[in-house]
Amino acid sequence: MCQHTESQVRNRGSGSNFSLSFLFLAKEKRSAIRTVYAFCRTVDDIVDKAEDRERAAEGLRLWEREVESCYGGKPDLPLMRDLSETIKRFRIPKEPLLDIIEGVRMDLTTNRYPMFSDLRKYCDRVAGAVGLVCMRIFGLSGEAADEYALNLGCALQIINICRDVGADADRGRIYLPLEDLVRHGVSEEEILEKEYSTAFRKLMAAQAVRAREFLSRADSTIFGADRRKILPAEIMAGIYRRLLSNIASAGYAVLDRQIRVGIAGKIIEALRARLRCR
């Protein structure tokens, strides 16, 4: 199981794309989101930092039991006792929390995705499910809220995948759908060996188009007063739009670097989101 302390995991969010959006929440909701974030980071680290696959699998089973205890018992771990209080206060359903763990588990057994439909299942679990939980904390539920969460989550995960192509290749992982590689004439070996080509850039441009489509779907889902409730998510959407733009402007040079958004860009996107959500 991951050896990070709870405070270390919580503090890791301070430099992330999430930290700025947290600041616009009321104290109680900000604390709840940070607890959810710590849960997500912890279960993710169980796999990403594991030296032994079976030990990682057992760690995930432990956290599944802890989630179950939040709904019918008393969790043993301090973080999960905090999460249990968040669950009760915001009426968070169990399924998305278990889906988050299931998505992380996929990284133990899957390092290729033949079709986008396969990747979409992964995106819905590791990102969309997080959104479903957050929407409850923001104060929204129902079909429109769930649709927003899943579409935005898919968009953000695709953009993460675009940003991390090189880093994932270092671990032998390719999250780009293999059907897209075939369509654009890019081999797995070219990505693993970090070979740039016109075909690779066209492949990446197609991923950017897909991400923008999901951003657009999310954007067309929630309006009016409800939109003001999702300001943190809208800030995230703006930051990730800018990240995608930075990646495109760099000619999709993601095999040997991780392109990011600077603090000034994040602040600009936060201000833009506030204007959109007024």
C-alpha cells in the first residue's frame, strides 16, 4: 500500500490544476473536495508507485473495503473517516467511488486500448466518476449534472493523455486508441521510441479535436443559476482548454516533454470562468 501520509497526499494538490479552482468554494465544500482529491491521489499512487502488482491489487482491495465501510460500518483509515463524513453530508453515492478504484485497477492489467470505446470506459472511471462525486459537493445532481461530469471528465482525461504521451511511453503504456494509430499510420514502436513525424502530429491533432468535442458537450449541458454552482469545474475546463492550445501551439511535441499552463494562464482562465458563471 502507498506509504504517503494523509497530509502529504492532501498537500500534493496545492500545485496542481485543481488547487486554484478549490479557492472559489465555501470552506466546507473546499474541505470536502480536498478529501475526495486525497482519496483519488492515494488510490492512484497505489498503482503508479507500486513495485509489486499483487501488492498493489491487495492495496486496492483494502480501499474498496474502506469505501464499503463508509456506507455500512466504520472505516479504519483516518482519510476514509473524513470521506465518510463527506459522503453523509453531500449524499454521495457509492458507485462512483468504487468506479474510481476500478479505473485505477485497469492500469494494473491494461496498457493498450484497441478502440476509443474501450478508452472511454477508462476515462469515465478515473475522471468522469470523480466529476460525479464533485457535482454532488457543488450541489447538483440529476441527468444534466451527470452528463456534464462525464463529458468534462472525458475531455480532461483525453487532454491529460495528450500531455503525458512521452511519460506514459516510458512506462510502456499507450493510452491513445490503437485504432487511431492505425488510421494515421503511426506504429506503437514510434511512440515508445519517441519518434516525431507528420503522421504523429496528425494523430495528436485528432485527439485534440475529440477533446474539444467533449468540452463542447459539457458546455452545452448546464445553464443559469446552476452554472454558478460549477465555477470550480468551469475553471478546470478553461485551464485544460489552454493546456490543449499550448500543446497544439508546440506542434504536439509531447514525446520528450510535458507541456503545462503557467500560473498567469491559470489566473486568466479563472477570471474568465467567473465572468461566464455570473
